[in-house]
Amino acid sequence: MSCPMRSIDSAQDGEQLGEEAGMLYAEYLMLDKILGAQRLLGEEYHAPVHDEHLFIITHQAYELWFKQIIWELDSIRNVFSEILEESQTLEILRRLNRVVLILKVLVDQVMILETMTPLDFMEFRNYLRPASGFQSLQFRLLENKLGVRQENRVKYNKNYAKVFGNDEEAMKQLDVSENEPSLTDLVQGWLERTPGLEMEGFDFWGKYEKAVEILFKEDEERANNEKTEALRRYRLNDLAKRKEIYESIFKSEIHEALVSRGERRFSHRALQGAIMITFYRDEPRFSQPHQILTLLMDIDSLITKWRYNHMLMVQRMIGATQLGTGGSSGYQYLRSTLSDRYKVFVDLFNLSTFLIPRSYIPPLDDNMKNHLCYWGPIRKNEQEVDERKTNGDAEVQKNVNGQIR
Ligand code: HEM
């Protein structure tokens, strides 16, 4: 054993091991393959362009990170595909957080490529045709595995798989990724099982609807007490609009219509679960689920930021009217993909519309507090012996009147 009192100098004295120690760094990482994989077309055409090296390295770095994200997503989807045990949520959080950090790197990495000037890019752009990021298999797999749906893609992007037409293996992978449950599907199933949604139990949704009713009634009274007619009318109009918006979550048929138009993604029950988790996020059992919801939004938000940064870079490099090397309208096509239809967790973003002041949130009864000790459906026999179930109306009213506040 080495002496802990050795001087700093002697700490550098280690004996260097050679091949006899086993696998070496370069061998383990297969660096010969990775570092030998930069083929500069400019050199092949005897017109070398310094920045082509950066262009290739940047794309390769992206593809490696895409691979890691897919690796994490697959593992997260595996865990979600079973009934999620509470002990697993920490692992999900860790992996989702890792995906978020990688995406942050990917968003920032665009800046490095922007150090290349459009004039330099022009020097080798023609050699690239018809290669384009549009043909990135991993990017499409990533989109599909997250939950971007075929019917939500913009027109030019609907037949994205065409470019892989001759590659059987790629087509197979795409087919699987389109048909297996995406992260959005699995999160939806998980949210639908949020404890407390059962009508015969805590009945969160029934209580929430009553709380909103009370909130609106009070708003109406306040509006009617406005001193001027103009202000009164303004407040009542605003209230009528808010009521209409809330109808879209209280009337399931309106919600379904929005889902079929691609404006909402989650099932009605999953949306209820997400709202419930958001309200009661301070309860120990809802705190990790709430963090999961936040990270899912971060993922959507960062991919949208990447799309935006990439689009701006494209405008800088080729302008707004040149076609892309992949054949699209270029900048205009990329601009169209910034739509909400590509945000798989758009419902989580829009949840804020339906938040109500804390004092109006239906208080949890004792039974519900106990149920939040584990993550899963409320057991039937526990519901039957539940004699402490409180009347939602009375509880909310009591809370609003300030007795519990
Ligand atoms: C000078 C730099 C770049 C330019 C000028 C550029 C240009 C374009 C254009 C015009 C498109 C639209 C499809 C087409 O017609 O080609 C596209 C799509 C795409 N590019 Fe780039 N790109 C650049 C860098 C990158 C980098 C570094 C990546 C990283 C992997 C990337 C990934 C993609 C992806 C994934 C798409 C498909 C996006 C979608 O369909 O939603 N691009 N690019």
C-alpha cells in the first residue's frame, strides 16, 4: 500500500503500464474508427476548405449525443411501461435530467458551427448534395420515441421516411418507433393512474369543478360591483371567456375534439392527473411526479429551442429562399416545424391556464393524505372503510371563506 504521507512530487511517480495491463484507452473507445471517420470532400475534390472539418465534427457530435438520448429514452420508456414503482421515480428523474442536460449542450453547440461564415460554407456546400440533416435516422427515431405523431407533422415532413426507402434496417427501426408506445403514451397511462382521481374516492375532478364554480361566482359578484358600466362590462366579458376556456376541460367532448385536431395530446383523465399533481406537488408523494412533469416540459422546450437555433443558423448560412440540400424549402420548412404540433407535452405547458389560487384548491382529506403514501390505484377495501371522506363542497367553501387558509 502506498504511504499517504508521500510528498506531492512523489505522487507523480506511478509506473506506466503498457499493453500488458489489458485493454487500452484508444482500443476501448475504438478511437481509430471515430477519429478516422472525417472524410473531407473538399480535399477529395482538390479544393480543401478549412471549416468543413468543423462541419463534420459538429454533425458527428450531434449524432453521438442523439444516440445517448435514445439510449436514455428507451430505458425510461421501459420503466414506464410497467406500473411505476415509487422507488423507480428517482432513477427516472436522474435519466430525464441527463437528457435535459444533453439537450442544453446540443442547443448551445449550434453557436460553434455559427463561427463558420456563409462564404466558407458556400465553398463546400455543393459537395454535400443531396445529403441533409433531414436524413438523420436518429433524429426521426428520437422524435417518434418522444411521441411526435405522423398526423401532426407538417406537410413536407409527413413522408419523412421516404429518404430511407432503400435502407431496410432503417425502415424497420422507424416502423417500430412509430408503433410502439412513445414516451408521451406511457406518461399518459401513468398520469391516468394518479391516485385521487377516482370518483368514488377523493374525486379530485368533482371537487376541482366545484372550486372553479365558486371562484367564478365570486368573480361575477366583484364584476357586478364595479363602479362604471364600462369596467363592469369588461370584467363580465373576460369572465365569460374564461368560463368558455374552462368548459374545454370540464366537457370531455370539447376536450376530445381538441385532441382530434392535434391541439391537445393527453386523454381527459391524464390531463386531470397532471392538474392534480401540479396542485398537490408539496405532498411528499407528488413531489417527484411533479419534477418529472417539469423535466418533460424542459425536454420539449429544449428541442423547440434547438429547432429555432438551427433554423436561424440555416437562415444565416443560406438565406430565407434557397432550397435545402435535402430538397425542402429550407428556412421556410424549418420555420413551420416550430409549431406546437411538434411539442409532445404541449398539454403540460397549457396547464397553467387552469391553475386556481392556492386558497381555492380543494384540501386533501385525511384518507387521501394516507393514500398518498404510495403510488398506485387506491385499494378497494380501503375505500370501503373510508368513513372520513369529506364533502368536497363544504371543504372548498370553508377554505374559501378563510377558515382554513
Ligand atoms: C451549416 C449548417 C447547417 C445547414 C445550412 C443546415 C440546413 C438544413 C436544411 C436546409 C434543412 C431542411 C431539410 C433540407 O432540405 O435539407 C435541415 C434539416 C435538418 N438538419 Fe440541418 N443544417 C445545418 C446543420 C445541422 C446540424 C449541425 C445538425 C445536427 C445534427 C442538423 C440537423 C438537421 C436535422 C435533424 C434536420 C431535419 C429537421 C426536421 O425535419 O425537422 N443540421 N438542415
